[in-house]
Amino acid sequence: MIARLAARNMRHHIVHDVVYFMTLMTGIALVYAFYAVEDQFILKELMEDDKIVSGMKYVMPGIGTMLVIVLAFLIVYANHFLMNERKKEFGVYMLLGMEKKRLAGVLLAETAFVGVLSMIAGILFGFLLSEGLRVFTAGLFEADMSEFAFHISGGAVGKTMLHFLAIFV
């Protein structure tokens, strides 16, 4: 019953859910693309040779943390906005006798569904973004592109998922 109610609510509030989905997907894609930069073979080669570029390995974690904090505030704000938009709906459910536990279950199901979809789409979009950044970086540093192959960064996927889940919990 909770799943049916959550699905019906999502269809009813599709405009808000699409905006929420796009916000989450874009944030996840940016975080993934940022973490995938660390795995670029071009930067790994440059970090060994160039002292300026090698300093990036000390700066990158701080920038990544700031990016995740901004994403966390964005997600919290989007959730708060959605809850305020639906106050009347929640009031009607409670007037009709729905328990707070069941209402929380419906909200959890809706959020989990949108969150999982946005995670998958965000990582795919982030993969495309990171590959574009890799080609741009290779052109910028005039690197040899003969070794170029598409590469999904397992570390970037893991970090992105871990940060995303931590924000939602």
C-alpha cells in the first residue's frame, strides 16, 4: 500500500520531483567528475614530474569536501522546499487517520526511489562529464592520446555513493 501511495504521489507531484531529480543528478555528476579527475592517467604522469601539479594531490581533498558540503546544503534545501510545498497534503493524510509512521514510510519510499534513480543517472552523466574533462585535460597538457580508453573510476563511484548516502542519512 505504501508503494502504491508513493507512486501515485510521485505522479501527482511530477513537476517538483523532476526538479528535485535534476538537482540531485547534477550534483552527483559533479561530485563523480571531480573525484574521477584523480584517476586520470594524464594527471598521474604530471604529478610525478611537475611540482606545481603534484601539489594538487594535497588540495583536491579539501576542494572535494567543500563540494560535498555544498551538495549537502543543496539537498537539504531541496528537501525542505518539497516538504513545505506538500504541508497541506500531509495535513489531509493525517486528518484522514494516517499514522505518522505510515506517512514517514511513504515519504521514505518516494525519496529512496528518486534518490536511487538520480544516483544512477548522476553517475552516468558524471562519467560522460569526466571523459570530456579527460579529453580537455589531455589537449591542455598536449598529452599522448594513443592510450586513451573509456575508464569508469571505481574509487570515484564509491566516494560519490558514500557521500550521497551520508547526506541522506
